[in-house]
Amino acid sequence: MGILKKSVTAEHERTGGGLGDYIARFISSGMGVGYVPVAQGTVGSLWGPVLFLIAPQGCFKWIWFSVPVLILIGVWASYRSEIYWGHDPGRVVIDEVAGVLITLVFITPSVHVLIAGFILFRIFDIFKPPPVRFFEKLPGGWGVMMDDVAAGIYAHIVLRVMINFFPGMI
């Protein structure tokens, strides 16, 4: 059984896997954004504000529905991509996209709010205050996605406080 597993793994590495693996890598890389040579997480995080800018105004109320779906798809795609690229690879940016969307969900978007949300998310994603770092230890794609979900929740709370109590800051 061990020999079969080694040969299957070697074949997978040589060929890059099947169609499902290619789709997973496309999704997990944020439609290719994760292939940029530097700062993949930062560039991937820009997808969230871009989605808010290009979405029609009436779509904002539906963003809350898309986030859980994106998280579940991201868990699957991240898990499949980790098999090919290794543990929590930089090319996987779907977690950043979900984290930024969580930061911005239920908040009326403006350019200033989008910029503030992006910056807050990146701060929480980079520094990972407790318990954000704990979530990285979850198995498979869950570990890839959930630390950014937690960072997005922290950033959302701080952004909401800034908007409600310090409106002149944004």
C-alpha cells in the first residue's frame, strides 16, 4: 500500500493532478492573483474592495450570503491546493478575499471605508492577535481559511467602531 501511495503522489506531482486540482488552484489563487511574484496576500486582499467597487449597488445586501459559500469553496480549494503546493502556500489568496469581505459586509461602502477596511484586515491578518493564530492550526483547508475569517471579524468590529464612534476618521 505504501508503494502505491508513493507512486500516486509522484504521478500527481509530475502531472499537476486532474481537472479538479486545476480548478482548485485557480479558485484558491483568486483567479490567478496569487501567482504575482511578491506580496500575494496583500494583492489577494485587494480583491475584496475591488468586488465592492464593481458590484452593482443592489448587490451589497447579498454579500452576506456569498461569504459562507466562499468560505466553504475556499476550504475545499485550499485543501486541494495544499496537496500540490504544500502547507498554507502564499499562492492561496482566497482566504484573504473572504477575510476582506467579512471586514466589509453590512457596512455601506465608500472609497474611504474600503481603504480603511483593507488596511485593518491586513493589520489583523499579519499580526494575528489571539485567537487568530490558533485557527491556523486547524487541519486542511480549514486552517488556511479560518485565521483570515477571524482576522476579518476583528477588522469588521474595529471598522464598525470607527464608523459609529469616530466618523471623522474615515
